[in-house]
Amino acid sequence: MIRAPYRTWLEYTGWLICLVLWLFWLQGQICWWQPLVLWVMIMALFLLTRVLGYDAGALPLAAVLVFAGWIFLTRLSPVWAESHTWGILIGGLAYLLGLWAGSRRFCRPLLWAALAVGLLLITALAGESAGGAKAWLNLGGFRFQPVEAARIFLVFYLAHYFADGRSKWELAAVLGSFFLILAWQRDLGPALLVFLVFCWLSLHCQFSWFKLFGFLAAAAGGFALAWLQFPHFQNRAVAWLRPWEYLDSIGYQVLQGLFALRSGGLAGRGLGAGSVQVIPNVHTDYLFAVIGEEFGFLGTFALLMVYLSLAFWSLRLLHSLPERRLQLTGLGLTLLLHLQVFLVAGGILRLVPFSGMTLPLVSYGSTSLAAQLAMLGIVTGLGGRRGEG
């Protein structure tokens, strides 16, 4: 009798082979080595995690998300899919690094704060602009977004702050510097995400209505300030509020995403049958709309259930930890991942203004893939080896 975890992998492999053959039938050719290498890498990570004594429950769920992204990027452009493949392979190394880091007990909060702020400062001074934000660094031809790592380092600091009761002035200096540099870079999506994580952690540690209304007032003030100071944010806000009035300009992407989701209906139009080429930046910002058009409501619902299952896995693992700082670190990283899902999917559905971030573990973007797999490794490492007290 095949044990449950391996039976799950066997069933999952069968579905993956069917999808790859479907893509071959649609496009006539496909680079077969990419899914094979990725499958071998994720299976190796799964087995290594179990052999080392850690809970490997995140990897089957992450595999579903990673391969969903690869399938749709292959359907859009084999060039994007190949680059995505290399990003996932880098992410596998980042997962192992995160597993090692999560199993250690680093206790230098100001170092984490300095790393977070320092990475952003270097980017602001020497970075490259794209999409209205100066958020990229280019080192010897290797182009990446330091803010992905900076957010993780800031979560480490926040966990120390809330667990140890550090100075509020210190917190104000760290967060103030972090947000001011992001504003200087005009990179408002990560600023919003970090603000939401901070608010959630703060209310989780000590809830009060006064604090909640204070955060809401700060959010409203930040929205008004961004409206006045950043034209690209104003365009996104207007496109969110009144897209029909700007059908041929700033509202075009928003409406095409909504049209794609609506045309998908319940079960979708089928892989390869969507009109996704009309959506700008579809491989990064709007891959969720592609999935909705071609796999329908059931496909997007299943995808969101995978994210929800990943969140439950993380919270179950963290619940048994004896040290509050470790619990808060894991919670912060879990929020960092899943609040981004909400902001991306909510932006496409017009529940919130679109943030311009990628759909975690699915959308094109090597830096974000590496950071997100590293976060899963850290949470796995935080959970400790089975049998440890």
C-alpha cells in the first residue's frame, strides 16, 4: 500500500503529465526538460526536508502553485516559461537557505532592521526604474528587486519588537525610514503590504479599538498623500474607481481583466482558448485573470484554496512553537505571502486598488519566486524537527 504523501505525489504527477501533453497538443512543441527538472527538484526538496526531520507539508502545495504558473507561462510564451524555470531553480536554493535560517535562532533585531533599510537605500541610490518605481538593482547583468528580501528582514525585526517590547521610538525610526525610502523609490505596493503586516501583528499582540481606528486613519492619510504626490498612484486609483470612463487609457487593463474573468464563467474556456494577449503585463500582474478565463471560477477557486491550505499548514505548524518570537516571525511571513495574494486577486476583481505586485509562486518574476520559497523554508525551519521539545 502506497503511503498517503507519496500517493498524493503520484496523483499530482499524473495530472501534470496530462497538462503537459495538453500543451503539446495546443502548441505543437514544448520543452519537456523544464517540467521534468522542476518535478525532480521539488521532489528532492520534499524528500530532503522529511529526511532532515522537518514538516514537508508546504512543498506539495507550493508545487501546485509553481507548476500552475509554469503551465500558463508556457501557454503564453515559451521564453517566459524558460526564464520562469530558472527562477524556480534559484528558488529551490533559497528554500534550502531559508530552511537553514529558520532552524537557527538569530537574535539581533537592529541588524535585521539595518539590512532591510540598507537594501532599500542602495536601491534608491543606484537602482533602475521600471513600471513607475525605482525598485531594481543590476549587478553584473543579474537584475533583481531587493525589496523582496528587505520585507523578510523587516518581519524578523517586527517579531523581535513585539515579542521583546522594544522602544517605540526605535520602531518609529525603522518603519519611518523603510516607508520614506519606498516612497522615494515610488514603490507603493510593497509599502502597503508591509503596513498591513505591521497592523495585523500589532493587533494580534494587543487588540484595541483605538489602535484599529488609528491604523485606519493612517491608511486614509497615506492614501491621500499618495494621491497628491504620485501621478502613477492617482492613475491606478482612478482606474479602480472609474475604469469605464478611461476605457482606452488607464482603465484598459482593469477592464480587460474583468472581461477575461467574466468570459471564463464557471468552468472556463479551456487552456489556450482565452484572449489573454489583449491584457497588458499579463505574465506578471494579471496571470490570475488568465487562469480565470481559461479555467473559470472553479479554477480560480481551487487556486485560492491551495493558498488557504498553505496558510492553515503554516498556522498549525506555528501553533505548537513554545517561543513567542518564533511564532510572530512565522505569522509575519505567512501574512507577507497571503496578504499579497489578497492584494493581487482583490486588485484584479476591483475589491481594492491594483498594487502591481505578482501573484505569489505563480506569476513571472525570479526575485519574488526566490523570496517566497525562502519564506516557506524559513517557516518550515521554525517548526523544528519532529521529536524536538
